[in-house]
Amino acid sequence: MPSPTTTRTLLEHAEIARILDLLGNRNRRRILDLLRDKPCYVTEIANRLVLSPKVVIEHLALLEREELIGFSLDERRRKYYFLYRELDVSIAVRAMADARACQVPPGRSAMLAQRLGQLRGLIETREQLIEHLDGVDREIDHALTDLIKCGERVIENENDVDILLALSAGAQALGDLSGMTGLTAEELNGRLARLERLGVVRAERNMYCLSGADAEQHR
């Protein structure tokens, strides 16, 4: 029968394996990096990372299940996700009793130098991408401001922006829209009815989608 210490070690190894598997996905790492800066809601994450809201929701569910993230509700009942705990993953390598086993075999030094050069190049590329993403974030803010000005008659507040952004990814059911925007079904019904009257949104078989660009001209 395994001792309590052995059982605890096995559990810790299992948890580490799950977390490493979870972090093996690039988009989940990007979401964690974004939440490390500030809490965000689903459509904000989707827009910042250029991902489908449905994909973001799936990743968030996995991260929440492992208690890496949590969420809070604002006054409009919209979910703001935040980083629940930081990860500090370290790998301990046990030294071998025979010192000769620690010596680098011939040819490995050149290979090690090559791998280090590749890693350094990737890190430099990552820094450049982060700088580029900062610029993209500023462009998104400008585009959002322009969108609100352009749709002054249509867009009343951020809720309308969230709905339209969610629908820009394709037709959505009411339940999916609620998960993407954090709005209740009652709030969505009122917003969608108004946008439908304006010719911006249309309902088809319990699904909502954006109307064509010329929809309002034919009303």
C-alpha cells in the first residue's frame, strides 16, 4: 500500500502533467499573458487576440477548471476574467553519482550552441511581436472609437458593440451570445429587437446574424 507521501507525490505529478498539457496550447498561454495585465471579458479577449469568441470560451473553461483563472461580474452581469494564480514551473535535474555521466559528449556542444541561438532568436522575435501588439492594441482602441462615431444612430453603448462584434464572427444562438457578451437573455432580447428594427441584425431559425450592408437601404 503506497504511503501518504507517495500518494501526494503522484497527485502532484498528475497535476503538473495536466497543467503542462494545458499550457502546451499557444492560445491559452496568450490568454494568460493578457489576463496577467488586467481582467478582461470574452469579446475583449477575442478582439485582442484575434480569436473566435467560441474558441475563447472553450479555453477559458479549461483554465477555470484548473483554477488558473477566475471571474467577477460587473454591474451589467458581464463576466470579467482574471488571473487566479501565477505559475512558477521549475524542473529539477538530479545530479548523477558518476561525474563522467555529466560530461557533454563530443558534438553536443555545437548542437547546444545552435539550440541556444534558436532560443535567443525566438525570444527576440517575441519581444518584437509584443511591441507590435502594443501598437495593434492602440489601433483597436482608435477603431473602436471610430466605430462608435460611425454607428452613432445604431450603437447606444458598449453592450451594442459587444453584440455586433460577436455577430461579426458569424450567426449565433441567444445562449452563445449571452456567454460571449455576459448579458442576460432578457437584456439581449431588448438589444437585439432594437438592432433588428434598425436593420442591422436579423433573426433566422433561432439564430441571430448581421444584416447585409444594403439591408437598411431597402427598408
